[in-house]
Amino acid sequence: MVARTVAIDDPGALLSLLPGRLSPDLVSTWVRRGEGLVGWGRALEFRAGGPGRFAKAQAWWRSVVDRAVVRDDLRLPGTGPVAFGSISFSPDSPAGAVLVVPEVLVGQRGSRWWLTTIGVDSHLPSTLTPAASMPPTPPQDVAFADGALSGGQWSAVVARAVERISAGEMDKVVLARDLAVDARSAIDPRWLLHRLAERYDNTWVFAVDGLVGATPEMLVKLEKGLVTSRVLAGTIRRTGDDEHDLALAASLARSSKDLEEHEYAVRSVAQALAPHCSSINVPESPF
């Protein structure tokens, strides 16, 4: 693998640089409040499944980087070769683990912008400057339908979870329900990314191998030996009225239910990180 990173002038909003008519699995993003990375194409990929999927992905990436030829003029976090990954929560999931190395990456960190091109067999892709493309169009004739569970089945699942909590069988459970969404034509992943960034501006908007979403949490960030984790529990909808939203935030901060839920999340992450850190600073209350 050959990777070349050069500084570039401000080309505009990162998400607007993604080319149109790309298959969703060729779009890679990690953007928050305008900063981060966007990429397209696929120079390399790796897939694995089962209980050893994390170790296999790590070993593959290390072998790739060890043999790579890297020319990096900036040497910032996010420059040089970058892999975007998606790893299933369950070892039994058919999704398994995937790592994707895009052919072209554009990144922003503060006032610094860069372009990275990645190729194999000493050949870099010909796209050396990000090109403007047609803006994304919204999907047409969108229809929603039940996924694995109907509305009634979902209500029954929630009721059963509440019963088990009341009986002391569990302290916390995270439930999720899928919905099937169909449109008349292919849904442009850029449209989804733009909408997520607009509606949830405090989240990391991501895309990798066809998986598109936004998260307010940073599970693990490692930079210069310092590990940071940002976990959240307890949410409340914004109203658009700043004064009223502050009052809602205060009520959320006093909620015993939400404070307890947050404590579970913080404790689980702290316990997972402890064996790998020389010291840990865990805030006593949410902030």
C-alpha cells in the first residue's frame, strides 16, 4: 500500500465533497461539527467473523501499516493511511467485522486541511483534488413498514423488560427495534449524512461499508497515550426555545432514573478500560 498526504486549501464543507452516484458501500465519513474525515473508493478491505474478529482485524491492519509506504507532509491525527471499521456487537452476527481503506480521503482539523490518496502496487489513484458534485436529492415516495417485530410484538417486549427489572432480574436493558424503509429509487447516502449533520449537530456522523448513522457518544479515542471515552445516558427533546431547553436540561440532571442509567454506562466503560490504563479519572457526576 502507498499513501500520500498533502496540505490543501479549504475546499468547503467536508460532506459536500463526496462525489455523487457512489454506491453507499464506497462512502466513508467520520464528521462532527464540520471537522473530521470523508473518503470514497476502496483501496483495501478486510472481513472477519466470530469471536476472534477484533484480533484478526487488528492483526491485518498492523500488517498493512508495517509494509506501507507513507508520504505524510502533515503528520496529524487522521493523516496518512486510515481504515474505517464496523464490527458487530455479537460474535454470531453475520455482519462480522469489516475494515475499509478508501482511495481518497479529505480531512479537516481546526484550520488545517489535507488530502490523502491511497493505492496498491505503487499506484496512487488519479483523483488528486476533490471535485465538486451535484447536491444530493431527497428520496422519493418513501414508505415505512415493520421490521422483525410488529408494533404489538414490540410493546410486549418492552413490557417483559419492565417486568424483569421490577423483579430484580436485571438493572438495565437496551432495546432496539428496526423498521423497513423503501423508496422509489436508490437513497443517496449523502442525503442521509447531510440530514443527520443538520438535525444532530453535536454527533459524529459516520458511514462505512453501507452503514450510515450518527452517534453522540465516543466509545474510545486514543491520542498520544491518552484514552478518552464519552458516554451518555438519558435524553430529552430540544424545543428550540433556549431558556426552556435549559430548564429541561436541569430537570434531566436531577432525574434519579437518568442519573442511575448514566452511572451504569460510566461504570461499564471504566471497568473495561481499567486493565489497559495506568490511571483513570472518572467524573463523579455527568457534565
